[in-house]
Amino acid sequence: MKHLRDSIPDEEAEKKSTGIIKTLEKLPEYTEASVVLMYAAKGKEVRTKALIESAITNGKKVLLPITNLEAKRMEIGEVNDHSDLREGAFGIMEPGKKSGQWEEKIEAAIVPGLAFDMEGHRIGYGHGYYDGMLKRMRAVRIGLAYDFQIVEMLPAEGHDQSMDLVVTERRVIRC
């Protein structure tokens, strides 16, 4: 799935990402949230730069994960501008510093993945960082994916954290 996703042309990734973000920005689960966890897209993941900028402009508190490799967990940092980001673990852009305990305040968590199924199961990169972080919050979980990343069924283990919604360029899947 990673190879398939990474093989789409940049123009196509940008167009599909724009459609996904426009759909997300109309969903009440997103529009009603004032504190949102997002991610900085890497490679051909659904692009989130415009979403981050729009959320900040519209007064949302925007948080992004910070990978703590030593503790093998995700921490959270606030972003006030896209320029607040620096390259962190795995080459992913992240806030420069951790900022407080946000897990209880996050209302919507926007999550990337390699594949999702109709029940909200997600395959990430296999490190379990997102599962550990999502387990610590009660936020609505929204996966962003290209429609070809939706598969019939994925394996799920007890520690895996499922999505409540998955948004693609073609549909919104309520899990």
C-alpha cells in the first residue's frame, strides 16, 4: 500500500488532498471542534498544510504529535504557524517543543495511515506510536486517506485504536 500511495503523481495527490480537506472542513465532527490534533504530511500522505493554516486562521487550537523515540511514545505540541515546525523523528515535521497535557482537551484527532477498512481499523507504519497516543484521549478519530487506501478488512489487535470516520476524496465512511 505504501508503494501504491507513493507512486501517485504529485498533481494527483494534491488534487485528491484538496478534495479530502474540503470534505473534512464541512463535517460537524471537525467544525465543532475547537482543539484539534493534526499531522504534518510526509511524502504522499494526504496533504495537511492548508488544513493546518486554515484551522489556525479560524481560531482552532492546533496540535501536532512529537515523536519521543527514547520513550517510544508520541507527545503533543501546539502550532501557531506552519513555520513553527521542524524536522523530527522519521523525517516528519513536528512542533519544536512539547506543550502541556492536551490529551483531555482534544476534540478531534486527524490521523494518517497506510490503509483503513470500513470498520475504522488502521494500518500505520508499525511502530504503535499513534495507537498509544490515541488511547490516551477521548477525541473523535478521523482518518484521512485516498480512496484506494480503503480495503475490505484489516487485521486488528487489542492495542489497535480504530477510527470513528475515514474521509477520502470520494466518501465519508462512518465506522
